[in-house]
Amino acid sequence: MNVLSLSLDNGAVAFVSLSAASTAIAIGEDVLSFDLTGRPYAVVRGGRTWRRGLDGGWRPSVDSERLLVWVHGAVHRLERRARALPPSAERADLVARLEAFLALTPALLDDDARRFGEIYTPIGVLPPDQYLARVVQVTHGCSWNRCTFCSLYAHTPFRIKTAEELAEHVDAVAAFLGSGLYLRRSVFLGDANALCIPHDRLVELLRVVVDRFPVVARHLSLPERVAWFDDHPAGVSGLYSFLDVWTGARKTPAMWSEYAALGLRRVYVGLESGDPDLLQWLEKPSDVEAVADVTAALHGAGVSVGIIVLVGAGGARFAESHVSRTTDLLRRLGLTGDDLVYLSEILAPPDLEYARRSSRDGVLALAPDECARQARRIVQAVRTPGSAHAPRVVKYDLRRLVY
């Protein structure tokens, strides 16, 4: 990575980081980040941060035209200064990157977002650590699609792609991302639960993916990994996907080992709660006791887990049993520093079945401070004081999805 400093005409100093995957420009406390195609993906200005998805959306919402006018002006000033530098490989690289960004006018960015919509059906949810993944939609929709707290795929019939369809899709994704592939070094298998696919068919589809996006071997040293990625520009660190417990319970340890050999590195398990009564009320068909078996099978195959817990689910009626049974279960899972625990606060807009059922059954929502206490109790349950091997606990807000 090269870091350059340039004095601008207005007296400000710009620091430019040129990595193998992206460009970051810092002027004072303002920062712009874009990939090698020139697509912006993050802007920090005036103490606020915005992220732009490939779908053209900004989170949080912003007057994107006004923001881009400011950004383009700053980059134009930087480009003029860069062109005045003595000829060098660094200068040529910097100018080429700045030109790539400036070439993407608002009209071209809108066209880019339109192309994205031709390749993908709407992406309803991703784990936060996969917002910069290469999403490959092996399936469309959700195989269950009846949980009372979720309507993300309510109007998307569940369907598994054929191998031929998937190959065309992956090729389209690669062509669309172009040199932006270098920023996105993992593959997320969408949509809601791609791992529900029967074993032989899933293996066939995973091979389609890794044939185009090969996965680096886990045993390589850091220098060897760097050399491998140099030799495999489309390579990735691994495959990632959601997993429902009842799906995982149908897979054998040998199956998980086969997926791991193909590149599966982490699965995200929608536990929601360790309380069977609450799960039944949520219409989540999960066998709580099977969670430990599924987690053990995944760990045995060398696959880490991301356990998702719904904070505040079931309101006051289920509050104590939700926390006590969930924390009891989490302690039994043998989670390590390679694993994640996601705390996702329940969202209950009035159009959801969850809200209607809460009203019907007199289930009162928890106040924000009560939800915070629930979260703290769960954190305490999975973090062993003084241990460097406890799982990371991460807040998961579905409203912040950026892709």
C-alpha cells in the first residue's frame, strides 16, 4: 500500500492511500473511498458517514447529487495537483484512479445501478461482515418464509438456480464488478438459506461458484496467501451463507466437511432465541437442542459460526425465559474467537404478523433500556473475563444493510 500526501491549491493537505483493492482520500476529517472501477462506497464528511451500495442507494439516506458534487470537486482539485507531480509509477497510478472516479458521472452511476438490478433480485439481508462480499444468488427467496418477524421475501417465491443459470449469474456478477472484485474478497451465497439445497445438488452448485471464484487454502502462510491472490485475481477468502437450524440438522458431519473442502468458511445461524416456547410463538421451526449438534458439526469441519439472537423478541411476556434460555444455550456451544454472536433488536412495523400477533396476545414491547439490559446479559454470557478466545459480539441492525 502506498500513502501519498499532496498540498492542494487552497492550502489543504490530502492524504491518498493506494491499496491493491481501493483508493481512500483524506482531506482533514473528510474521507472518500472508492474501488478500482471508481465506484464510491464510503464518504465521511462533517463527522457523518455514508455508505453507497452497488444498487445505488446510500445509507443513511442523503441528497446524493449534492454529496457527489462536493466529492467530485475535491477529486478534481486533487487530480490537477497530481498531474503536476514529476512522472513516476505512483503518479501514473494515482492519476488513473482519480480519472476512473471522475469518469463515473451521476448519469453513469445511475446506469450502473440499473445494471445491478438486471443481475440481482432484491437483496433483503446480509450479515454486516459481508456487506463487501461478492453476493452470488444461488437461490431466490426463503425456503421457510413464514416467520412472523420477517417479510423480506414475502413476495419472492423460493427457487434454486440450475447449474447453467448459476454459471451465467456468476459470470454476470464478475463482469459487472470488474476490477471492483479486488475489494470484495469473499463470496456470500444468497438468498436467505442457500445451504438448504439437497447435498448432491449443493455440491454441484458450489463447484460452479469456486470454478469462477477460487478459494484460497486455509493452511497457507501470509506471504503464500499474498502470492496466491496475485496469481488468482478472482480468488476469494471463502464462502459464507445463512443457515437455519432445521436445515443444518439434516446435514451430516461428512457433508459439512465436503462443503468446507470446497471453501465454506462461516455460516450464520438464525437462532433468534433459546426458548422453545418463544420460537413456537414466532413460528420459527427450530429444535433448540439441535443447535449444539449443528454447531459441533460445523466446528468439526473447520467452519465457524455466526449466531443471530433477536433482542427484545417476545416482549415482556417472554423476556426472562428468552434471555435465560438463550444464554444457557450460548454457553454450551463452545464458541471461540473465530465465531460471532450477532445481537439484532426485534423490529415490529405494524404490517408484520409479529405486530398483529403481539396485539392479539397482549405482548408488550420492551422499552429501549430493557432491550439494552437484555443485550448486556447476553454479552456477559458469551464473554469469559480475561479470555482472548471468546466470540466477538456485534450489533446487527437490518436497517443498515448496504449492498
